[in-house]
Amino acid sequence: MSRTPGERPKYRGVADDLRERIQAGEFDADRKLPSERKLAERYGMHPMTIRQALAVLRDEGLLESRVGSGWHLAEWRPIVRNALKRLYPDQWGEARSMWEVDIEGRRMQVDDLTVQLARVPDDVARVLEVEEGLKVWIRDRRYLVDSVPVMRATAYIPDEFARGTRITELDTGDGGVYERLREAGHGPLGFSEQVRCRLAVSREVDDLSLPAGAPVIEQHRSAKRPDGRVVEVSRMILDASKFLLVYDYKG
């Protein structure tokens, strides 16, 4: 029977119930769910509906499918990304990586790193308040935590701020881009971020080893110096199943 307009898909209801059971610790003992056949019997649903529900929880990072072994609770420990803490000057300003706040001693790698002076995208040019078509320094890289790809980040820095610094080199040195900007007299004082969640496009699926249709977090950050001039724009694509975003506010 077809679903009436506005009616909630049945697999969503199954996913919600399974999520509650997972969070309640029902499957903690052996960290494995019943077979798809047994779940179909329990919920009185077609196996395809059960697979759709399980796929939702897989994309949320709660489950993982193992060939020949069924569905298990995911072993991945989410990266707690405290957006405010990691941007404090006493973090990057003391020659530490902002990733130290996130990964808590886990192994982080950077690969597929490129640095080039190239044409700035028009939308980024507007944020940087530079002429469209101008060449800026573009730093593009992928991050892996525990050998798992978790994020692609691309930074755009006008040549007038990067010229003569290690921002133009593969290795920016201790403290990274923001410390080099500060040394050059353009140290960022403030940041603004925009965050949205969407489905991954095909190139992101390949780049981050995602299942088709998985969600990603798209994060845009602008760094400003004290006079309000934007000195860097960073675009980040995060595997949504790998992160927990935290925002602390002080009253």
C-alpha cells in the first residue's frame, strides 16, 4: 500500500525506535544488533524497510555493517569539535594545533596537501573583499584521524597577507596560518562561522570514503583582524557521522 501524502515513512519510525534502544544500552553486551530477518519479524516490516532504517543509523554514525557478520554498534569515538575553545588565541597562539582540542591524543594526519597561488572563487572574493579573479593563496588538505578520513579543508588567504611568510609553503610551522598572520601584523582577533548540514556530493563521497547519500557538515569560517578586514576564509567539509559539534558560552 502506498504512503499517503504527509505520512511519515515507516523506516523512520523503525530508526527512531532502534536509536532509543541503542542509546538505552540494550545492545551494549555484544555490541551487535539482531539479524535483519529478526528485526523484520519484530517490527512487522519488509526487510527493505529495515535496511533503510539501519542505513539511517549508519549515516548517523551509530552503526556499521560488517560483511558476513551483520550490523554492529559503531566503534568510532566521535571527535568533539569545540568550535569556541579551539579558536582561543591561547590555543593557536602558543604554537599548538587547534586539532589538539579536538582529538585528545588520537593520531591525526594531513594528506593530499596542496598550496598554490590561484584564482579566488567569486563568492570567496566577496567575503575577502578583493577583486573577483584575483589570485590568492589556496591551502587545500584532507585530515585523517586514526587513519580514517574525516574532513577536507580549503583556506583562502590574500597574497598581501601571506607574501613573505610560511603560509606560502607546505609546512606553515608551529601555530599554523593564524600564528604566521599574527607575526606579519595581521593576527586575527575575531572569527565568524556558518554551519549547515547537507547530503554529500559524489566527489565528497569519494574523498571522505562515505556511503552514498551520507550527510556532511559544511562549515565556513572567516578570520578578521582588529580593523575588521577579513584575512582568511576557510571552507571545511566534515563527515557528519564522525563529529560532535560543541559550542560553549560564558555568561
